[in-house]
Amino acid sequence: MKNIGLILGVALAVVAAAVPAFGTPYMMGVVFQVAMWIALAQSWSMLSATTGYLSLGHAVFYGVGAYVCVLLTGTIPFEWALLAGAVAAAVFAAIVGLPVLRVRGPYFVILTYGLSELVRHVVMRIESALGSFGRMIFDVPRTEVLMWWMVGLAVLATLGAYAIRHSRFGAGLAAIREDEVAAETVGVPVTRLKLFAFIASAIIPGAVGGLALLRTSYFEPAQAFDPVISFTIVTMALVGGTETVRGPILGALGFALLSELLWSSLPQLYMIVLGLTLIIFILFVPRGLSGLFGRLGRAG
Amino acid sequence: MAFLDIKGVSKRFGGLMALSDVDMQVEKGEIFGLMGANGAGKTTLFSVIAGHVAPTTGEVVFDGQRLTGLSPSRVCRLGLCRTFQIVRPFAGLSVAENLRVAALYGSGRKLTSTEVAAVVDDALEAVDLTDRRDLDGGQLTLSGQKRLEIARALATGARLVMLDEVMAGLNPTEISAMLTTLERLRTERGLTFVIVEHVIGALMTLSDRILVLDHGERIAFGTPEEIGNHDRVAEVYFG
Ligand SMILES: Nc1ncnc2c1ncn2[C@@H]1O[C@H](COP(=O)(O)OP(=O)(O)OP(=O)(O)O)[C@@H](O)[C@H]1O
Ligand SMILES: [Mg+2]
């Protein structure tokens, strides 16, 4: 029961491996989406589930990764462009981290959202000043290759989140979530740890942004920095539950499947369902699907 | 040179002098009592020493190392830890987990997991919380949370511990149990304590020497007997 997060991660990798055998491009697309949301929600949890600093701006890391990747593809192999996207997101987090992490609670939520929107508008201005209204990418890798990369990132993010939670670093972050002043008093270097968590949570989203870009083979700032990405990450993580690493996996799976069903039948209901689910979970299932399953598991 | 040397510390909050030119020397191994009416500046002095509040003037030297300007976590890793008058447990973490964080970070060196477990067990034992180790910090009674504050400071491996009113709000039975615990800590560990207490009897029993503050100023210093017979103290403190 304890390592279910890892097991699910491995199971997903196995499913993905089986997909190409019987898989249609549609199936591969679904796996790509599910893996993408797992990677994002898991990365988000490295900062927000551990420290309680809820970021509502993770789209910025995804966007920075996508932007760097689009500027580089064609000049270097796509693997290196993805890596550059991840590094750029981490560097960006390192630069803005200290000032942003000075505020807590609702102020942090709003500040991260605002920062993400600010960067979106700056990139839009730059792009339109350059006379570019979206960039096409030619010669992208096959869907199957992209899917594999995304599954790899999902597994990596899950392992990373698991490792953080069970480390000395994770214990320090939990203390910060509970009481920052008390944590500092017993020797936890609060500022440094928060910054490390912020950077850790930015790396994989940078690469995810690059991959998502390659999949659509089209870059447009409004899309790459879309705040709906941030909202979806938070909703998935909270619905899945933030107390264990399996939470984000359950949340991402649930939502990706739900969205597949809804998009095909009732697309206009998607955002409504997203919002309703979030409200219901926050009010009635504060520990998320993971907590719910844990309880059923123990009862049974 | 004293183990903890406070030299001419002043702290101004706007128009209020919370501390005025306070000197204080704590020797290794003693229990140093700090006394004073409400608002005398006792907690502020703790905050200055531990690095939570920067002094307006003056400096603090601990074991030959200047603390002024260092962050509280750095001060803790150098071996000095304080507790909070208004308790601050990690409410959502178990009692043992509260202590584990202190053990993992407090000493400034990397302990093995066996060492960490030993430190945690030892700190639980020291304050009689062993049977509550799996409760959440927030589930303890006030008396339990005060004990957790002490245990967490011990688990950091601090050589000097500052206890801010660990008996306040406790009933007489709990106070006498706490007194027993503190007496035991004093005899069994080679630690140095600075304690603030409004329970005068306990402060007199425990302390080797006592400093009295009034409106941020030093008004008396001496052994418990000397303080008990001090005119100015009686006047200020007992009304
Ligand atoms: N952060 C602060 N900002 C402004 N004034 C403060 C601050 N902290 C303390 N004070 C003031 O400084 C004075 C000393 O406060 P302090 O808490 O040090 O007293 P104390 O001796 O611990 O009192 P008590 O016995 O009530 O705990 C008080 O007048 C208090 O109101
Ligand atoms: Mg006080």
C-alpha cells in the first residue's frame, strides 16, 4: 500500500509500452496527456504539497520551457532543446524565487499567478514586436517518441516527489509548512530550503512545456502560458490529495479520463465540471482521492 | 569569558525602549533566571539572543562566537536554542516527527538515521512524552505542548537552552511535575539554561543566579536569596 505511487508509475510505463503494439495515435495521445498531467502535478507537489506554498503560476515554468524549446529546435537536437527548457525554467525559478517566497498564504497564491501572467504578456509583446504571431515547428519527432519522453518525465517526477518526501529535505519542508518560525528556530535553513523546493518544482515542467510544444508543433504565447494549465494542475493535485505521492497520479488520471469523456460528448461542460469537482473536494474530501482510497483500503 | 555574553543590548520598538543597555553573563552549566513584570522585555531579550530580532545596539557572544546578525537557524546550529512562551508545535506532525526535524537540522552536522532515532527517543524520555510520541503535536494538552517545546530544543543538541515561561498556564500538579523534569535535566545533563518564569517559587528553586529587568532595564542581579531581599525588586515586582 505504501509504495502505491511508485507501483502506479511503473504500471503506467508498462501500459504505455503496450500501447504502440495495439495503440492508435488516439491512444498514444491519451497516454501523452495523462503522463503530462502526472508530471506537472507531481512537480507542483514538490513545492506546494510539501511546504504549503500553493503555486497558482506553474504555467510559467511550462511556458518558459516551451519558449526556449521553440527558439532552439532546428538548431540543436530536440532532446537538447528539452533539456535547455528544463534548465531555463530552473534558472528562472532561482532568479524570481527569493522575492516571491517572501510572501505566504493567499499572497503567495496571487503573486505566483500574477508573475505567470506578467511573463505571458511580456513574451506576447516580444513576439509581436518581432512580427511573429505564432511559430510553426517542422520536423517534429513521431508521436510515439514524444509519448515515451512524457512517460519518462512522469516517472521521473513521481520518483523525485517520493524521494523528496522521504528525505531530510522533505522533513524540513514539512516543518516549514507547519510553522516557519519554529522550523527556523530548530535549525532549518528556511529560506534556502524553500528556494530549493521552488527550483525543484520548476525543472520538469520546463521539459514538459517543450514536449507539449513539439506535440502541437505550434507555439503561441497565449497558449504556452495559459493560466488554465496552472488551474488544472492545482485542481488535479488537490482532488488527488496532497498527502502522498499517489495523490497527484490519481488526480491526473481521473481528470484526464474525465476530460476525454467530456471533450468528446459535452466540451462546454469541462470547465464547469473542473470547478464543481474542486469545490466538492475541498469541502467534503479535503484529503482527496488518495485519502478516500486509503480509508476504504483500511476499512476493507 | 562567559559562555553567553550579552553586551549593552538595546532594542527600540518605535517609541518604546523594550531593552535598554542590558548586560548579562551566563556561565557554563548554570541555570540563569530572568525575572520581570509583564512587558519588562524578557521575551524580547530571548528573541535578540536567538536571532529573531535584531538589537538596536549591542551584541551577543556565545561560546566565543558573535551571534548578532546571524539567522535563528544558524544560531541554533551553533548550539543555542529557545522555546516559545506562546507554544509553536508543528501541529500536524507527530510528536516524534517534531523532534526528528530538530535532530536532523539542529546540530549542523549530518546524523545517521540510528543517531536521529536515538536523539528523538532521548528527548522524549527527558520530558516524559514517550507514550505520546505518535500523537500529533496539536493534540497534546498545553502542558504536553510546553514539554514538546523543551524536547524539541533538547533534540537540536543545543548546549544552551532558553525556556520562556514553560510553566505559564499549567495547573499546580503540572507545575510540580515540570519542576521535577527541569531539576532532572539540570542534574543529568551538562546543559546551561536561561529561564523566564512568573512562578516565582519555581524560579527561586531552580536558578543559580537571577537577573531582574524592569521596563527593559537591569534593576537587580544576584543569588535567589539576594533577589528575595532586594528592596527595589520587592517594590517593582510585588507591587
Ligand atoms: N514586535 C514588537 N513590536 C512592538 N512592540 C513589541 C514587540 N515585541 C514586544 N514589544 C513590546 O516590548 C515590550 C517588552 O515585551 P516582552 O514581550 O519582551 O515582555 P516580557 O517581559 O516577555 O513580558 P511577559 O511577561 O508579558 O511575557 C512590551 O511593551 C511589548 O509590548
Ligand atoms: Mg514574555
